[in-house]
Amino acid sequence: MTEALFEIEGLSIDSTRGGARRRIVDNVTLSVEPGELYGLVGESGSGKSISMMASVGLAAAGLDVIGGEVRFSNRRRPAREQSGLRGNLSHGVSLLFQNAKGALSPFLTVARQVERALVSAGFRGHRTSELNELFRVVGLNLRDVGGKYPHQISGGQAQRVAMACALATRPALLIADEPTTALDVTTERELLRFLAETCARREMAIVLVAHNLSLVSEYCRRLSILHAGQVVESGDLGKIFASPLHPYTQGLIAAVPDVDEPRELIPLSGSVWGGPEGIDRCRFSHRCSFVTPTCEQRRPAAIFRDGRDVHCMLYEEIPS
């Protein structure tokens, strides 16, 4: 088995609002191999973005990282050491944010912004040649768009400029946080196809954070599914889609339309955050039709079954 490039082990994060403390990320663990496109999936509010930002030292104000460990390229640090984790951003990790236009400075031309990324990465070669190459790689022409400001280009072009900024540091790992948000369907597909091709061509690992299961299924080999800050199922994507084990995974897949086999869609009831607070339990219990009293008494352990880990009481007593 290939040694992992990037690992998160037992990441836990608390949030305090109005004097009330809530565990919003609970013991999240994942492992990404070199050159792999890995999916991190869940509904809005499930803790996907918070987990990934904290893993690179960018936990937002008001969040308290209370436990866990992050390993990148044989460098291991406690997740609490946020300032230390930020060092990975200059040693092989890049970010691609949801809102590219919001992430780009409105006061600089797009060429200047990519150039600044090159300088911050310590590039010492011929900048114009490198800028031309970066714009070519992301499917843009430096002469056509380089002198424009973010408000003068389309959303798809802005996302490609943001990608050029990310690639300027020659990362071993790219964290793409819902990169297709606010893009039309055609542009969305083009961007994800480009990400997959770049991943293969540059042997770069990508963590694709998304809420769209059907998109992830086209490009990722493995994935983790989050619900209310807890991983519920993770492992081989093909096996998860063919026979989902966790009731939440089953619900997500049942809600995905299939144009080849039209069927009634079954929406998940309830919201991500619900049920009793302040107790160690399965956080899907308030939405689950298989709930038992045990589900409200403790968090389910990870059970390895059929090529993936599933966190559910239903499988704890069943032989593998």
C-alpha cells in the first residue's frame, strides 16, 4: 500500500457562541495518497470546509481545535498548533476556495496576482514565461485576460485564475473547497475535468470538498462522507455507491436523480444539526429510521466492511 501524503487523525473542533460550547467536528480522520483525487462529501454545515481549513492552520476565529494530529509529507504536528500547520502552505499545500472572485484581490490585475503567488513561492526564473505557461495550463491566454481585474472576467475564468495561483507554488496537495460553487453546469464539468487531468499530469493529490455526490463519483476513487462533524462512511467510492452501508449514505444516494432510470426521489428528513446536544451519540440518530436506544448512548465505532469503514451500530454485531 502506498504511504499516505496527507493524513488527518482524530481532528476535533469546538465552537463557542453566546456562552454555549458545541463540538462541530468530532474525531475526523482521513488519509490521502500521492497523486490521488480524494472526495470529502456531505450536506452544507456538515463540517467539511471547517475540517480542511483547520488541517492547514486556518481555523476561523471563535473555533477551538481541541484534538487531533495532521501529517503532511512526513511532517507531523498536533492540530492545535495552527501556526505550525500554516507552514505547510509554503511547503507543498495550496488552496482553491469556493468563491474565486471573492478570494482574488479586486485591486490587482489577474496577471499580477498570479505573479505574486510565484514570488511568494520563491520562483527565480523568467516570470513572463512562467506566467504564460501557468495561464496556458489552466486554459487561459495571458495576453487576453492578464491585464483584466476580477470583476471583468467570468466566474469560470476567475476560478481558473485562482487555480493558476494555486499551481504557481507547485504543490504536492491541492485542497479544492467546493470549487464549482456558483458555476453553471457546463463550466462546473469543465473545471472538474481539468482538476482531474491536472492531478494525473502533475502527480498532485487533490482533496475535493463537495456536496454533490454525482460529481464526486465521476472523478474520485475514494471518499469520506461527513454528517454533523462526524465521518459516517469512508473508503472505495465504487463500493460505497454500489452498496451504501450507512443510513445517511443510503439517503444521500437515494436523493440523487438518475436520468437513465427515472425514479421517485426520497429526500432526507430533518436537518444536519438536530437531536439532543451535549451527549456522546451517533449524530445521525435524530434522522435515522433504524435508531435504537444504544445510538443515543455512545458514538459508533468504525467497522471495516467490504472495502470501507462504516460508523454505525447496525454493523457492530454482524460478522465481517
